[in-house]
Amino acid sequence: MRYISELRDGSRIQDVYLVKHKQSAVTKNGRNYENVILQDKTGQLDAKIWDPNSDAIAEFDVLDYVYVAGSVSMFNGALQASLKQVRKADPGEYIPADYLPMTKKNRKVMFNELQKLIASVENPWLSALLKSFFVNDRDFIIAFAGHSAAKTVHHSFVGGLLEHTLSVTKLCDYLASVYPAINRDLLITAAMLHDIGKVYELSDFPVNEYTDDGQLLGHIMIGAEMVHDHASRIPDFPQKLETEVKHCILAHHGEYEYGSPKKPAIIEALALNLADNTDAKLETMSEVLESAAPDTEWLGFNRFFDSNLRRTGE
């Protein structure tokens, strides 16, 4: 198959993709059309069906695998497909694994790295708390290792939550080695647990959409509740220590406007916020660079960075 990442301005498409989104719309002139988002493991493609009543457009729905034919062009700085033919694909025409965005890193290796960091935590209460999630809770481990870290923006792929958590934890490990005021065990624990609520905030792939709990509570609140539930099952777990871990989770977005119920009040929460923001932004920039044509120097305006982005010269 021809992956979405391989498409360019002027490309023709005749292949099978997963329908991530579908919505009927009307142009300013009163013309009916369909907004569709197609997906494979390399990314997503905005598509339009300008003549939805055509005999070449068969019935299909969200999460269907569809064979499409059409053309790709550049519109407002992004690729957009115009679909002339759409039909549901037969089971033998596609391999589901080709349509799930996947981490490029080895999940087993990453999880083993996480385990080594857990083993380095000396505080017995924090060690027990981490093991209650990442050693003793098999259902959580499976969900965590296969989950994304976001719906969009950064690490929105299978294994993304694991990859992001490991990166943030390693950044925090470095910060703890440089700044003696940091309680390393507390920071490492908070780093590993800061996004655990995303297991319940976002649904599994291929949907990867916000759940009811995700919409109503959000991963920060969910994560703090999960820490409380696990800590309450560890005999004599210190209340002050539980509060500090939960504060790091509640403050890890740093600002109220970014969804943090609290701003960092302890140095570990500040370090976690900086590490989380660093990994999120650098991964986002990396994904932008990777998705752009290799011969493109200026990549256009990016609303996330509020800047016109440019590839580094050789």
C-alpha cells in the first residue's frame, strides 16, 4: 500500500485506508459534501467527497476500512484529498496493523528501562506504589504499554504513553542529578505516574477518542484518584507523601490555562512540569519535521508553536 506519509501534492491515491472521521457539510453555495479523515499507521489525511450522491460513492461509516480513489493537492498549507470513488474494503484487502500509528521504538525494551528506574527508587513507600502499578497490575501494564499519550499533537500512537513517560522520567532523573534540592525518589515516582490517567481518559485504538471520564474529569484528576486508590491499599502509606505525589500530578501542566488544577508548589512538581513540557514540545516538533516533505525548508505556520517553522540547514 501507499502510506499517507508518502503522499505529495499532485499524488493519485488508489488504496485502502481507515475512516477516522466522517461528517456531512454544506458549502457556502448550498452544495452538500462529506468531510472525511483517513488514517494509516503513518498519519492522517483530510479528504473531501464533493459529490456524495455519485454512484461511485458507496455507503461507509467511521472505523470502516475503505478503498478510495482520488487525487491529492495542497490546500492552506496541508495536503487534502478529493475522493471520486469510495467503497468498503473486503477483509482480504487490508492488514489492520497497517492502520494503527505505532511507536518506532521497541516497547519491551522501553518497559524494561522503566523497570530499572523503578528498581532505583529507594524509598520503600514510593517503591511499593510504583510496583503496585507497573509490576503487580497486569491489566494496567497491558493498557499502559499499548496506549497513546494524546488524541493528537504528540505521542498519539500505540506505545506513545510508554515512550513519553520513559522520556519524561529520564529527563527528571537528569534534573535530580544536577539539582541537589530535588528529592529524586519523589520526582521519579511522579514522573512515572504523571500521565497514568490517560489509560482511562482516552479509548483504545483505533478509536483513540476521549471517554466520558476523559471529558468530565480529565487525565490529571483521574491519575490523582488512581494514586490515592493504590496508596490506600499499601499499609501505613504516609499521607504527606501521598499528597506530594498527587500534587506533582495535579501541577504537571504548570498553568491553569493548560489544565493544571494547581501550579507547582514544590521543586519536584516544577521539575516534572519542565520535563513534561520539554518532551511534549520536542516530540511535536519532531513529528512536524518527519511528516513534511524532506526537500521542504520552510514548513509553514504551526498553531501549536505560534510560529512559521523551518527545517535546520545542513
